Amino acid sequence: MGLLKTATATLAALTLGAGVSFAESHGNKYVHSLPSGGQVFMMYQDHMSLYTYANDTPGRSSCYGECAEAWPPAILDADVVLGENYGLVEREDGSMQAAFKGQPLYLSVLDTKVGETNGDGVEGVWFLARP
């Protein structure tokens, strides 16, 4: 299970299902999952689902303007320390977007509650970020 910890942000893989629990350890939030046969996907620091965009290339976001209004980039501080497979992609405005294995990560305005995955499969180019 992937896990990214920072002072201000947490990205984590979460298994959805009957046995999801949250725990605190030394001030960092961890997401623990119990075997439930649920699907695994990544979540942003506020526990909202993260997505990838098929039209992006590794290390580069192509979602700006109206696209970024509907699919806000997952922005992190430039000096954040990231775990294995996580990185930052610089956007045109100089902000730093979280990426997993080079793929920029986004939120969806279609998701209004924790655990929603309404953006998965939209237009055949938006997909849940999975570790």
C-alpha cells in the first residue's frame, strides 16, 4: 500500500470496503485498510479521490483553464518530502502538482464527499489514480 507523508499533506492509497479505519501516529495521518475485497485508489490530504488524465504525458500536465476548474490539480508545497514513486510536476504558473510515477494527480469537482469516485471514467480519459 502506497503512503506519502508530509507536514502539511498526506497522499495515501485506500482500500474501500467494510473494514476501513483511520489512525493517528505521531501527528501524521495514516490510512489503514483491512482485507475487504474493495478497490484500491489514492486520496489527497483531505481524503478526496485523486485522478489521472490520459492526455497528460509523464512529468507534464496538460490540464489548464476550464479543464483545471473541473479537475483541480493536487498542489503541494515545492519543498515537500515525498515517498517512493511520488514526485512533483511544475505547472505553467510555477505551482507544484503531486504526481505518482510521473503522472500528474487531480481532484474532481464531481466528488463532493469523502470516498466518492464520480470522476472515474469521465469522457474515457479521467481515471482513479491507483498505486
